[in-house]
Amino acid sequence: MSMLDSLITQTRTALLINEMQLGVCHPDHAMFKAMPQEAQKRGVTGNIIALADAFRTAGQPVFHLPCIHRRDFGDVKRNSLISAMSLKHRGMTEGSPEAAFMPGLEPRPEDYVSTRSSGIFAFLGTDLDLRLRRMGVETVVVTGVSTNLGIPGIVMAAVDFGYNVVIAEDCTAGSDPEVHDMIVREQLRLLGVVTSKDEIIAALSKRG
């Protein structure tokens, strides 16, 4: 049995979908224009939709991890270039078009949502870790954007918190394809199982 099959079939596994929102992945709303181009080129939205459907069919939890800022940005500190750009852009606030989920990736009633209003990755300042532990989750499958910042942050935190990590590579994207490939090759493969949505779906179908 492969490592992937062992993790997916023998442990409680959750799908994590990071920042699949209009303000990140839609060309009309994104602050970084290269990001939606790369996500569209790689078919990320459609790939995640298929993977999420497979998780639901297998009875495994799906977590959406949006970033939705307070309207006053009161908890965003100007301590990095990315936070300074967020403060200047003033997008992805509560109720704004940018904060909306990408079409087809809106949370279903059976899904879970862990929202952060500031910071770089979803394990810090949210209830994500607590909820995963309460649900007995041991393995997380990481998807979404971006491989520049958020995805490596989630993967590193998950490993430090004791989770097994699977990265669905064709369900992720960064703003530059060469940087994406380098991060997957030099970072993510050292921390988890890097694979494809089809391989994960095949493993899910083997669950008892």
C-alpha cells in the first residue's frame, strides 16, 4: 500500500481549501493580477470542486479557509509588505465582492468554514486546529492559493501541529509558475505527500 493510500484510507482526513475567493482568484477583483491567470491556466477551481465532491461522497470533512478583513482593518498590522498592500488596497472586507467564494466553491451546508481577518495562514488566529482535533482528523489535504505564501504556511503549521499532510499539487497555484514549481520541489515535498487530485480521489474510493 502506498503512503498516500495508507493516509487517506486509514486516517480521518480533511480537505483544506485556502482563499479560493474572488479577491484572490478572479481577474476582475484580484489585487495580484497574475494570480487569477495562473489559477485559471492550471484549472485550480474545477480541480478543487471535483476533489471536494469526492471528499463529501466519502464522508470526509471539507474546510473552507477564507481571509475576510474587518471593514476597519483594525487588526491588520503594517509589519510586512503584504499587510501594507492589503491596507492600501482595502479589499476582501466583510460583505464585499472580493470576499465572496469562487463560483462552485461556495461552502455547502455540511462543510466547515474557518475565517481569519488578518495574518498569512489559516492555522493562526482561527479555530481550525481545535475543530480538526475535536473531529479526530489526523491527515489534511491542502489545496488553494497561493504557493507563494499561504500554502507553505499552512503546510508547515500542519506538520508542526502533528498532522499528516498531503498536497494536491494540481489544486494549487502561485503567481509565477517557476516559483510555484520551485516551492513544491524544494519545500513542500519535504513536508508532505505531493500528488494529484485524481490520485487522492482514487484513494478516497478505497475507504471502507
